[in-house]
Amino acid sequence: MKIDSIRKLNKWRREIRTQQKAIKTRVLICLGPGCLAGGSDLILKEFRTILKKKKIKNISVASIKKTGCHGFCARGPLVIIEPQGIFYSKVKKIHVAEIIEKTLQRGEIIEKLLYKDPDTEKIYKEWRKIPFYARQQKIALRNVGQIDPDEITDYIANGGYSALAKILKGMKPEEVIEQVSASGLRGRGGAGFSTGRKWATCARAEDEPRYVLCNGDEGDPGAFMDRCIMEGDPHTVLEGMIICAYAVGSKEGYIYVREEYPLAVVNLQKAIDDARRFGLLGDNILGSDLCFDIEISKGGGAFVCGESSALMKSVAGEIGEPRAKYVRSVLKGLHDKPTVLNNVESYANIPVIIEKGADWFASIGTKKSAGTKAFSLAGKIRNTGLIEVPMGITLREIIYDIGGGINDNREFKAVQTGGPSGGCLPADKLDLDVDFDTLTENGSMMGSGGMVVMDDRTCMVDVSRYFLNFLVEESCGKCVPCREGLYQLHKLNEKVCKGKAGDDDLKLMENLSRTIMSSSLCGLGQSGPNPFLSTIMYFRDEYEAHVNEQKCPGGVCKDLITYRINDDCDGCMACLKVCAADAITGKKNEKHVIDEIKCDRCGACYAVCNINAIDII
Amino acid sequence: MIIDSKKIQRVIDRLPPDKKQLIMILQDIQQEFHYLPKESVRLVADYLGMPQSAVYSAATFYKSFSLIPRGENIIKVCKGTACHIKGADLIIDQLDSGLGIKPGETTKDLKYTVEVVNCVGACAMAPVMIVNDKYFGEVRCNRAIKIAKKG
């Protein structure tokens, strides 16, 4: 069925909504990456199997919906029952029969599966009331976790493609660009460049053809927002791109997805196929003059391909080495033609901006950073997961109010934002507003939205080494400052971790960092030393402890610590079994001993000990 | 291990002979054989009408390609930031002592390959291990070998 006019689209939407109204109860099963690792696919199967055999009034297999990431990964696998919003967490396959019998059949709540706040012990029945959700505002993630990503009808029922209809009905391309500019939307990939200005520059370029690209190469370790959007709501990415194509006058688009996200590729491809089938992609979209099609281009596992010019080379089938940007890629991009490249989350915002208007969007967030931002919360934080909050919220609100504070009630040490190009912010920066400019002013950056929380058992020198090691491996090698400079910087960092560095080495590292930043070709090198610079700026005492006292305060750097078993040891033998160096001796129920000479300080014993009987000295 | 070049050619033929398909073709070969057999570099170069050096360059630039045979079971350990601070190194150490291979290596019987990957985007479940595309979250190091072997 081709939907070749806006009238038909609206009619179709009404039909879908009527059909969906007939299904009173909907059971949403989260198949996001976190819940999937907890076996939510098995839960989905179990629901379907039981409901095929059993006849229940008002409930059928059609009531069971798989969705993308619902957000609260720490409590996964999640099962949500709408319209009541009943929130079941940590669900296992064995609970499915009980949920069907008690909740779906008799309307009873199963209390043991509800969320209980560990601090207040308050039990929450409805997900919207849980503090983790209550503080959020979802725009880009509006459908993620609410709809079945495979069903175009779900997207349309939720208002999908109505923004596209709106522009085709009565907006000129210039008006679309004007709206996007006025909304104040800034690129969600990290740099924060005005999306409207980018589109305007491309639209003004005289060369043809023009391309529309989507950057789904979410390479920052610790970030998974784009993954969840591509997997959980692929049509919103397509709609955003089609609107962009209309605005800048493009016929051809590509979504570049990193190969580590196979499910994103599958879901996007299904969405593209469906959109083509219904006439939302291809020639004469919705019966208009707009012709635009999208293809998926898979990455090959190179972090540098998230950089615009490298990404464009990779889409063209070449190796992804960046080029110097004397001429911006918006003018000479893919195949040297004008190209708009936006991040997944940026595109996901577009349909809402068009529909609700630029003023509405600009009223959210701060003056210079409008709208919301999606973040992935990870690391040593209680409520790990995917969130979306208005810009201008403080780090403290994100980490404590939404994130529930630090694991095991340990002390907060730092939060890492912005991936390898960003930095670490300490406790006294917790009250900073989260927006593009404030984070950059304080030595970190917004980045794509990864937020990794660290507690007092994290060594900041080791964190810096980790990122430098990452960048050394991922540097494409084209320019010397990045290839050689980062390598040397990493070597020096390693020396600090081993306790073999002197004061001069720290000075040398700072000098070298400045050189790398000022002379590298692309963003990878230019921001490469950030993790080092931000950690030494805020945690100089830790560096000095490594250099002057040969001590690692975080208890991480292997060369500077010793493991010792204390008197709390009950002889459970867990550490003995896990010790690869055979350094632990002891009998069952008797205190064990570590042979410090044999011990290679891998830390496995410390990790498996359940009663804190191992000290790090 | 000798792989019939006709078999490789059949995989190559799935996509049109267009230079921009280079990476996609290599990905298809990699998926089929778990690595890029030596012969495939020449075959792809001929198919796309480009020098072998250009194909080789792409094959070595992108991390997802391997020019040496990999094991039947691919064990990936995520080393994203969250996994790193939650003890991904412990998992790598345990796999080393249990299987006798370091990241990037394959057991002699070609049964297991251990790889370290940069962030797989399942940070909320850190540390994460992936065995043959199945995700395992919150892996405690003493369970690493069991997970690797059973999948």
C-alpha cells in the first residue's frame, strides 16, 4: 500500500489508532541492550507461548509488545504494563506465568517485582513516579521503550511522520531551516554546532548533488544513547533525515552505523524497507515532489570514523583518515559535494521541533543550550541506564536524584563526560549546570552524552592512562602529533602508574599535551590530551602520590599496591580458586594467606571476596 | 585451513562491483569465514578494479577485519570506560589463565578467540562479555571461563 498523499496518511493514522484502541492492556517488554543481557528475549518468548495456549479476556498475543530501551537498565529485565504503568523490574522467565495469572487476569499487583527505593524503602507501583523517571523529560527518546521498533504502525500511531506531512503541506525549505535555527538546536554529537546554521550553509552551496548523512558511529566508550534510539525508534531518525533532505535539497542519504551495533542495523534496515514500501522514502514522498532515499553504511570498527571527514571517506568505501578542514565538509563533504552530517539524537529532535514549533523547543533548557540531552549513566552509580533531561540540570541532580548516588554508598570521586575527548570533573563541580558551554569552560565537554561515574576506588592516573591507550590504538596515524605525541604521552603516563616518574615527567606531559592539541589534524588529536589535562588539573595530589610516594591512593595501579587478607577471612576459598598465580594458600574455614612474591596483583581475589576480607595496602 | 576461492567469489558477488562497496564486501567475507583469507584480497581487488594494496590497506585499517584465522567461538571482552573501571582487566586475566590466550590470540585447536573491543554500548551492565554475539552482563571474574566455554 503506497501512502501517496497527506490525506491518506492521516486516514491511515486514524485507522491504526482505532485498531490499537481495541487492545486495552499492553505489556511492554524491554529488549534494550541491558535487559537483553538479562534474558528479556526469553521472557518475551514465554509470554507469547503461554498466551497462545491460554485464552484470557481482553488479553492476546497482540497485547505483548517488544520495545527498545526503557531506560532503567540497572533494574532490568523490565516488564511494563500499560495503561496503568505498572513497573516490574528484575523479571525472570519463571515470573511470567505469575504475571499473566495475577496481574493480567485478576488485576493484582505482584509486590516483589515492584521497584523499592533502597534509601526510603518506598515501593513504587507506577514507573512515572519513580524518582529515576520523574525528573526526566523525553523528546529525542519519546518513543524509545514505548513502541515496537519493527512496527511502522506504532510510530505512526504516536504521531510519526506528521512533521513530514506538515512541511510538505505548507512550509518552504527556507522556513524549515528557519524553524530549526530558531529552536536553538545544537549538534548532539558533542561539538554543539548550530544545526540550523549547518543546514543553511549546505542549502546555499551551489554544487550538486547534496547529501544528508547521519552519524551513528557512537564510538565514545561509555555512551549508548544513539544505539538505543537507532534500535528503539529507527523511524524518527529517518523522519529527521527526510525533513533535512527537504530543507537542503538532497536526494541521497546515508546512515553510518558502527559494526558493534548489529541490532541497530537490522532495525534501521527494517524501517527503511517499510518506509519505502509505504512511499515515505523514494520518489515523490507522500505524493509531493520530494524524492529522497537512505542507505545504511556499516563501519569497520574505527573510532576515528566518528570524525566528519573520516566518516565521509569511510562511506565512500575508503579508509577513514580525516583531512584538514580548510574547506568545511558541509561545502565539500561526501564525494566532495555539499553534505549535512548530523548525529542520531539531533535528527531524533527534528520531527518534534517541526511539530511543536521552535519557540516551544527553545523554552526548554538554557538560553544557549536549548532542549534536552540524552545521557547514558554508567560506572559506579546505582541507577545505571539511559536518561533524557533538560539542559541546565546540575550534575548533582543527575547523579544523586536520578542516578540514586554511588554504588555501595561509597564516596563520589569524579564523573567522566564526553568520552576520550572530554574530561573528569571532581566533587566540587557537582553543582555545575550541564550545558555545552559550562562543561567546556570547566575542562570537560558535553560530548555525545556518556557519563561514567567513579568512586574512591578509582585511580585517576589509571583513568588517564586508559583513555590515552584507547587513543593511541585509535589514532589513524596520518599526522605526527597525534600518532607520536599520544604514544609518548601514554608512555609517560605508564611511567607514573609504575611509580617511576619524577616531577619533570609531569611537566613534560603538560608541555607535550599543549603541542599535540595545537598541531593535530583532527578532533581526535586536538582533544586527545583532555583526559590527562583534566585529571591532573583536579587530581594533582593523586599524580603526586604516584610520583613522590610511589603510592596509588585509589588502590588500582598494580606496581604500587599489595593485597593482604585480614582477620575477617572465613576461609570460603573463593579467592583461592580464582587466583591464577597460585599465590593464595589456606584450608577451608581457615584464614587464607597471600604470597606477596607470587602475587601478580590482578585483583581477582579482591573482586570475588564478599566479606571485605582483603585489604589493599 | 584452505578455503576454496570459488566460495570466496560467491560471497563477493553478492554486492555490485562498486568501489564504495569495498568495506561492505570485506565485512561479508569476514562474517562468512570469520577472517579474510589471503586469497580474498586479490579477488576483491580484481572485482572492484583497484590495486591489491588499497584492499590490504582497508583490511588492516579497520579493526573488525582479521587476516589470520579466528576460532569457532569468538569471545569479546568489552573495554569501554564503564567496563574498565568495573574490572574488565580481571576478566581478561582469567581468560588468559584459563584458555592460555591473550586478547587477539586464538587457541591452537581453533576453538576460541579472545578479543578486546571498545565499548559495545551495554555500559549499564558493565563489565560485559560477548560470546558469539550473546551478551553477558555484570560478569564476575570467577565466572568468566565458564561463560566463555558454555556461551
